[in-house]
Amino acid sequence: MLPEDMVAQQRVEQAAHEVFARFGYGEIRTPMFERTELFVRGIGEATDIVSKEMYTFDDRGGRSVTLRPEGTAGVVRACLEQNLFKQSPVHKLYYVGPMFRYERPQAGRYREFWQAGIEAFGVSDPLIDAEVLVCAYEFVAALGIKPVEIRLNSIGNEERPAYIEKLKDYIRPRLADLGGRDQERFEANPLRMLDSKDARTREMLADAPKVADHLSSESVEHFEAVRRLLDKSGVPYEVDPYIVRGLDYYTRTVFEITTDGLGAQDAILAGGRYDDLVSEVGGQAVPGIGFAAGLDRLILAMREQDVAIDEGSRHDVYVVTIGDDTRETAFEALTALRRAGMRAEMDHQGRSVRAQMKTANQLRVPYVVVLGEDEIAQQEATVRNMDDQSQETVPLAELASRLSARSNP
């Protein structure tokens, strides 16, 4: 990612830091690789991620390690190793960082990609489900992406195995008519077939048993409470029975946020509840819920929708020198401006005044400071306001304080 790419990257990261902190989440950073066993146990051996997409290798000690394909499992492992669940029953954490999957590169999807996500542990109340969804909605809204659609579903928990058997009974007589990928899913995790993009599969599943019809009364009550809370928060959503998510650890509430302009792969954020994950990787039973958003996909959506990403200049002032003998004084003034908190720059090539002014215009700086021999002799600088082209003379000793006051009124 080059500097112009990083403007967008930093914009999204800053929104994540600000919105997640507003909702009470603290940042955690975990290693970029973990023991392979963590992802096999946590994500599920039958998932596409574990079976086809992980970067796995043996280190020099002969241990199998994997570049992290997602963030949740590593956060859970960190919480267990640091005994966080013993210190306090509730933890709200967020992360921003790179993930790795060996999948077919496409628009907004790379083999090394960045995600931002949150994890809330220790609360089974539907209120935390709603909080996570509102946080997700506010995060996307902070980036100016619209329209967005929250697609929401409940896949139950203890009752899910019985539902899966009914689903398999429905699909089995029709399996030979489906593509190879969905036939693999039927054997490994039939639920994944519900979010298949294959037109034949989607048509076949139109009359399949719906998970909503097989939820326990407890799961139904939980889901209805989540929906009521979203209604009270003014967050729009649509119940979609085909949202199941691709990881084995999800239970009950699952969701995706989609937007226009990204084609068939239109999801920019997804997540759900995972009440069994902590125990799956060796801890006690601790409920959890969270989401992850692909930064690359968010940036692509912003660009597709012409959201202003680079708002204004990345510099506050540009120092223009006239004559070689002025450069040392200019450097002294430049240093003072930077120490006053301003983003200041000057020419380093000894170019003409015209070339320097052209650069100042390209940088869209609000102020240009001109230093020539006459100005230095008088211990002054000419300050040009680039918005209205007005000029004034300012003592060099007051230059940094005056311009800093204007930039930070």
C-alpha cells in the first residue's frame, strides 16, 4: 500500500478506533500466526477456510503454525492464556490487523487482507447482540457508505443438529443435480449450502425446511428480543433465512451488512454469536458475539460510491525559498512550524519559485510562507493565504505561533 492508498486505509482504521471505543471496546493485538490446532478446533476442520484457504507450515521446531485467517480465535486464545475470564466475567475487545487466506483474488479480496472487528465476551443477554449490531451499523455509517442492508437470522444452538438432519433429508434426493462445491458442502456442513451463490442450489432450496421453523422457544425469544432492541434503536434490518455464516462456531444470532456496487460478493461486514467457541478451544463456557469487517472491501465500497476519502490537504503550510542563501533559515522556520504541531514541508531540490508554488498548489496547503533575502534581512516572512490569495508580513519569531493558532483555533 502506497501513501495514497494509506490515506483511505487510515481513514477506515481511525473510524474503527473512534466508533469501537465509543461503545466501550478496548484494543487488543494478537500474533499474526498461531498454532494450527487453534484454527482447526475453533473454526472447524470442515470449513473452506481450514480445508482449503489457510497458510500453514512447520516452523524450525517442527510445530505446525498458521497465518491467522480470521481474528476471533486468536483473541479467544489470548483471553484464555492471560486468564482474563477469571479476572472478570465480561470483556469487550476490538482488533485491527492483517489476515491471510489462500483464496482466488478478486475485487476487494486479497490473500493478505485487513480486518477490523469486535468481540464481546461473558454476556448471553440479547442486549449485547443488539449493541454489536448497532456498533456495526454506526461504524459503516461513519465511513459514509450507503445504502447498507443488515441481513439478520438466528441459526439456533442445541436444536441445530436436528434441523441439519431435516435439511439433509430434503437435499439428499436432489444432490446429484448440484455442483461439486455444494456437494462437498453437503458432506461437510450442509448449513453452508443455504448461502450458496449457485442459482440451481438457491432454486432447489426455496422450499427447503427453514431454520426459523425449528428454533427452540428460548432461541425464538432471544431473536425476538434482538429485533425489538434494533427497532428501538432505529437500525434497519431484514430477516434473511439464508444467512448462516461460514464458520462452525456460530450460534443463534448471525448477520451480514451489504451495500451496492460490489457485485455478487456484496458483504462488507459479518458476524454473529459464538457461545461454544471458548469451550471448544479449551476454556470454560463463556458466551460471545462479534463481527469482522474487511477494510479492503470497505474502501472499495467507498470508492465505488464516490465517498470523499482524502478530505483536504495532508499539509498545513509550504515554505517557499527565494535564493540558496535562504534555505537554512527556511529549515529553521520549518522545524519551528513542525514543533508547533503543523504539517509543514519545503522544497529539497533547489527549484524555482514557480515550481515551488506549483507544488504548494498540488498539495492544497492553506498557507504558503515565502522567505527571500529581503525577508530574512528584516527577520520577517511573507505569509500567503491560498484561499483568498491575501498576503501579510509576519515576524519570523512569531511565525509558528501565529500559523498554529490559525490552524487550530
